[in-house]
Amino acid sequence: MSTATLPDTSDNQAAESRWAVETHGLTKRFGENVAMNGVELLVPRGCAFGYLGPNGAGKTTLIRVLLGLTHADAGTMSLLGFPVPRHRDLALARVGAIVDEPRFHGHLSGRENLQILAAAREPEARDRIESALERVGMLYRADDRVSKYSMGMRQRLGVAACLIGDPELLILDEPMNGLDPAGMAEMRDMIVSLVAEGRTVVLSSHLLDEVERTCDAVAIVDRGKVIRQGPISELLAGASLALQVECSEPDRARSLLEGSTIGAHIEVGPLGLGITLPAGTAREVIAEINRILVEGGIAVYRLQEIQASLESWFLQVTSRLGAPE
Ligand SMILES: Nc1ncnc2c1ncn2[C@@H]1O[C@H](COP(=O)(O)OP(=O)(O)O)[C@@H](O)[C@H]1O
Ligand SMILES: [Mg+2]
């Protein structure tokens, strides 16, 4: 397609954009309350991206602003390279979203609900209903009233409703909410398979564990601000290093290490020494710890590096998680 046929270059920009979601300085106030405070977000295409933060952090607000359901007070944003709200229609034709909980007509069947939604879309949407129902494992309940569905079934029908638009980007607000462990596992598998098809999935969540298990990259949001973002593996590389040491004379072992030049935080616990080293500590320091102990006459039975979890990392960057609102 030549650029001359386009009203402007937005379609070309969209094709070239690396980012499924891009925001700069996005701000939203409710009276005195700043729900979103200069959000800078870059979501790469083709990944599962977690927007992670405690309740009230401003996750739903971001999603509502992205979808044009409410306006931002300041900042700029684009979806799949289309600046919104300027090209909202072009962008949203390629986006499927579930905000808060998926809402359906309870007295109609799952299939009828999708037919209503498809009627408001391009003609192809109707042809995708059966495959979408099959895709989310709801074909067998498609003729039952939605009012009889469990929360997990509603969530799955919500994803089916997204899929009838064949979206490049899915935005799911707390998709694990209200699901039992089996339902969560199904949702997780579904998200992973959507990404495997080349789609981008952005999900908001306050569940660290789910984000860690489902997503490739994450943004941590707290009090309306994105504190950190990036691939989970890279963020964890910036976490402090934790060691567990099982040894004789743990109290004397601690004194030996505290008297050395190793800048470690050391606790004596039931399993031996718990040693925390600052982010970026060279692995040679682990060997050095072993040497100091052995030369000090301490018997070292076990020295193990503890894998940093997203949770421990998250707790390092914000201590507010789980605190009452
Ligand atoms: N429509 C609204 N009117 C007033 N305040 C709101 C509204 N929506 C959200 N808020 C406030 O904005 C903040 C962020 O809310 P929300 O985006 O729902 O957080 P999250 O989805 O992360 O739990 C909260 O303090 C919430 O009370
Ligand atoms: Mg929310």
C-alpha cells in the first residue's frame, strides 16, 4: 500500500511499531485522588505482559483510559502503533478487552451473547463464533443460559467474545479473579496459547504468583506509578542474591563473615545462615564466603543460592503489597 492512499502515516506507523501499548506521562485524577500518575509503559508485541500491583494501584483505570472508556487528564498513548484517542476506531478494531468482569445477558445463551456482539462487528466476526467457543472450551455449554455459568465459564466466554474480533492485542483486567485453581490453570494455558499464535496479551493482576507463572514481562505499578518494567528474567537479575548456608557453629560463622569485607546481611535461622548480598554481587563472592568459613574452621555442609522469586523482588521495590487500603 502506498502512503499516498492513506489519510496520514498512522497505518505505516502502526505496522512498524514494536509496541502493542505505549504510554507517556499518562495521568488520571478523580478529584484529589491521582489514580494514574505519569504512567510510562512500553509493552512489546507478541508477549504476555503483566500489569502488576496491589488493589487501588490504578490498573483498571489504565485499561479504561486505553480503551477510551474514560479520558486521561494528561499524557499520550498508542495501541498497536495507532495514537489514541485520535485513531481509536482503527486501534480498537484490532483489540479485544475484558474490563472488570465480562458482562453478558444472563437470560441468553453463551452463543446468543456472542451473536449479539458479532452483529456489531465486521461480517467475519459471525464466522468466528464457533471456533472461538471451541477455543475456550465452551462449545459444550454454548446453549445454556449465561446466568447458569460459573465465574470461570464467564471469563472463558469473555475471552471468546474477544476472539470473534481476531484481535492482535487482548487486554484482560484481573482474568484470574474469582477462579478456582483449576480455572486459573486453564486461563493461564489459554493466555500462553494466544501468545503462541502471535497475539499480545496484557493482563492486570494483583496476584504476583500468577503473573510470574503466566507472563514474559511485567510492569510493577504502585499508587498510580509504574515503578519498574521489563522482562521478568531481567528484573530478577536486578534482585539481591540470597544464599542459604548449612554449617557448624552458625553464630561464629556469622561473626566471621561480618568481620570480613563482604557487604552481606546475615541472619541465623533454623536452617543455618541466611545471607543476602546486594544486587549485582559477583558470583565469586559466594566462593569467597565458603573460603572464609572453611579457613575459620567452620564445617560447611551445604551452600545454596536461593532463586529470587518475583514476589521477593516485588517486596524489595515496594513494601506496601497487601497493606490495607
Ligand atoms: N470512577 C471513579 N471515581 C472515583 N475514584 C475512582 C474511580 N475509579 C477508580 N477510582 C480510584 O482510583 C484509584 C485506582 O483505582 P483502580 O484503577 O480501580 O485500581 P486497581 O484496578 O488497581 O485496583 C483508587 O483509589 C480508586 O478508588
Ligand atoms: Mg481493578
